[in-house]
Amino acid sequence: MKSAIGVNLVPTLLLISQHSPESCWLFNEEAKKVHLNLVNKLEELLKKYGIRLLGCWFALSEHTMYEVYDVPNFEAFQKMSMEPEIAAWSSFNTMEIKLVSPLEDVMRILKQSQ
Ligand SMILES: [Zn+2]
């Protein structure tokens, strides 16, 4: 859905999550189990809340993950975060969430502000 000035009305979120080397799923068995549980459930959760995972990148040596989501609204994202598999995952990870815009929307706003 687009607004009157043509920008995307579906919020896009950048999630930056990080864990300590001690709680890395590469070395920590409990963390590995929790991460595998989430991987197996994630598609179902995304569908349940109408959320699209646009991309996901790992910086393995920094124990940091970058994920980009299209969400119907913030409430849906918050509710999904409280699902048991994600709540368990977040006990190993800190999260930073940023509202981001696609470049095409930013360019449109820039051109309209002339
Ligand atoms: Zn790690």
C-alpha cells in the first residue's frame, strides 16, 4: 500500500541482534537448541502475523545478525516477539530495532521537497 505521496505504508524494520561469544550457537549447546527450535518455527510465525522476512545477514565473527522485515504494523511484530520460541531466542540475544525506508521512497520524498 502506498501513501498519497507514493511512499510505502507498510513499515519496514531493520532488526540488529547480537549475542555474546559465550552464548554463541556455534559453541553453546543450549543456544544451538533454542536457535534450531526458532528456525523450525519461524515460517509458521511469520505467516501467522502477516510478516515478511525480506532478508537476513550474519556477521559471524561479530556474533551479529541483521534482518529486514515488512510488518503490517508494530503490534504484530511485538506480538510475534512474545511467542515462546522467539522469547527463548531473545534470552541469548540483545535486539535493536530501527524503522527504515526503501531508497526509492527516500528519493521520492527528496524530489518532492524541492
Ligand atoms: Zn555467535
